[in-house]
Amino acid sequence: MRSWMIVAGVMVLAAAGAVAAKGSGKSHHSGHSAPGASGTKGEYDYYVMALSWSPTFCQTHADEDEQCGRKGFGFILHGLWPQYENGGGPELCTTEDEPDRKTVANTLAFMPSRRLITHEWRTHGACTGLDPAGYFGLADRAFAAVRIPPELSAPREDVQMDANGLVAAFKNANPKLDEGMLSLQCSRGDLVEVRVCLDKNLAPRACGKRMQSRCPSKAEFTLPASQ
């Protein structure tokens, strides 16, 4: 298993969207979508990589057997989203391609849900201009390019921290990261995901507009232990 989407489990932390708000009833497998196609395939400025904390997701989605059921995930990859400098990004671009069996099998190592894989391809991946194998290969490299803090690599006990501490942990593990290159997403006092901005070569870069953290800086939250 990779050391860091996890996202040990669905940081979402992302995941992007990989973890739904606790008690919301929404699955990360259907999050961050748009009502209709927008943007032009292949035209975007950078990527947002969403890392979700899987144990939080699994607390309310025990029926998600592929991801949950004591699989030992911490951060998993929720998604790799093409973005515009001014905010947002292309979504739901027309495609007739679908990930083949080999691509899905490889991707399950860091995005452990077939439903999530399909959703992310149709909503975001097709807009990169890559084919499914190329897109998920890129997502794999992006996931490997950012190191999960050692203390958050599938911990066996709950972890207490606040947003400032979480940002500091990611910066310590990734010296090229600074505060302007990532954002945290919380809901109802729980960390949902961590979003990291990457250039087209998958190096950390400053986020564009409207990429704001949504976690109180000093409010503590609990990251449930990996199961």
C-alpha cells in the first residue's frame, strides 16, 4: 500500500470530495460535479489534487466494501482536477472512452473505489485531453509526488490536531510546499480533505483564485484511526 489520497482512507483530505461531510448522506463518489459540461477539453492552467481521509468517510459509508471494511487506508486520492487561474475548471467533457480493466486495477491502489474512478474520469479526467490510462497514470504520479506526513500514514490510533498543525505537518514532509499551495476542507468539525495545487509537471505551485481553506485555523479535529 502506498504511504500517502492515503488519502489513508478516503486528506480530502481531500479527496477531493473523497470524503463526504459526516452525517450528510452524500458519498465522495458523487461529489464535486457540475450540472452540465463546461470548459474546453485540454484547456486549463494547473491541477488540484484532492486527498481524502478514508476513515472519516468509512464511518458513515460502511457499505462501501472496496474502500472500507478494515482495509487500513489513511489518505487516498479523491481526484486530480484541471483548474483555471481564475477559479473552477472544465468538467464533464464529452468522451466515449472508459478506463479498461488494467487501468482500473492499477488505480485501485490509490483510489480504492470503482465508482469513484468512473466518476472522476467522466467529470474531470476526460477534460485533460488524455485517455483514461494517461490520466490515471498522471494521477498516480501526482499522488506519489506529495509525501504524506509520517504521523498520518495509516495511524493505528486517532490523531488530534488543528488546521495549523496539519498544514505544518504537510510542509515539514514536503519542503517545497507553502500555505498558498494547499487548502483544507472541513465539515461539521471534521476534516474532509486536503487539496494541493500542482503545475502541469506535478510540482507544487500557488493555488489560483477561490481556493480557500474551510477549516477554522485553531479548532481541533479528530482524524479517526485507520481500520
